[in-house]
Amino acid sequence: MSSKKTEPSFSFPRPDQPSRCTWAPDADPADNPHTRKYPNPPNQYTLYPSILHTIGNTPLVRLNVIPKEEGVQCQMYAKCEFLNPSGSLKDRAAWRMIEDAEATGVLKPGYTIVEPSSGNTDRSVIDQWGKCGDKEAFLMARRLIKSEGLLVGGSSGTAMHIACQAAKSLRPDQVCVVILPDGIRNYLTKFASDEWMVEKGFLEESGDLEELIQ
């Protein structure tokens, strides 16, 4: 007795047939039946002469999760200075100082620039307005990563922690803008690591990394 295997039959539309879509890219976007949308209208994109010209052109984004968790009634926005070319608010000051030095003749071709910053400029400015310990700063930075999708550093965590405290006194019709000065690049082996956080006493036990990335 023999049995013949029956192959399932499929009918696929040919890919070279004329499109049946009635919408065109130059049509009214409100009539677009497709789910894909441009994050910004194409005419808002800019071509820059060099990477230096992007300094300061950082986005201002709304914070949607943490303000609610902190009981903040006003609208909160983050100025993402960590998206400057070198990942820091300091790009603005550095570029301006170099431009001024070149324009006045202090800095000439062939000269060497020595950068003496200790890396605490942004945090020292923040500390003039409020106090925040390392634990609060790092935990808030982790929350910004998890809840808002912003890959920030410790100084940004400090700014956000203090901003939330100050914003609680604002009315719902007011706006609070917090400047996030640094990114996570210099912290990848620090507060981004559960083991490091536990070792420093900022977490009671390991295992929060899974919650951070979920």
C-alpha cells in the first residue's frame, strides 16, 4: 500500500503587479491609510556644514512617566544636552571659547589646546540650587533610562532629582524644563551595572538590571 504525500497549495500575488494603493506620498497626510508615519515632517530636517554646527541643536522632549510617579502636576520637558557631539553640555562653552580665542588671535594655527576641566562643571552648577547624593542621582538616572528612554549620566540624574522636587510647587498650567547635561558613556561600568551599584551600597541586592531593561 502506498500513500502519496499531498503538498499544500499556496497562492501568492505576483510582486510585479501594479499597486492597488490609492494613496501617494504627496497626498494629504491626514488621508494616509498606512500606519507608518514620519516622526517629523521631512522639511524639518537640516543639513549642517559640519558636526560643530550641531552643537546646541539638541531636542526638547516631554517627560511622561517620572513626573506622574513623583506627583508633579506641571508639564515637564527635558533639554537633551547629552546629545551634543561629544555627549555633554560642555560642548557649548568649549566651542564658544575656541571661536573667541581664534577671532581675537589668542589661538593661532599650530597651538595646542589644554583642557583642564575636572568633569564636574555641570554638577557644581546644579549643586548651587539643590543638594542630591550619589545614590539619588544614580537611581534617578536609571529611571530616566528605563521609563523615558533617555541614555543619561549621573549629572542628569542629579538635575532630574532636584527638578522634580522644585516642580512639585508648580501649577498644572506651568512648565518645567530640566537640562540633562551628560550621557551614559562614562557610566557604562558604573551605575549602569547592578554589581557596581550593590558594591557601592546604592542597591540592596542585585537583579534590578532585568527590571531596568524590561
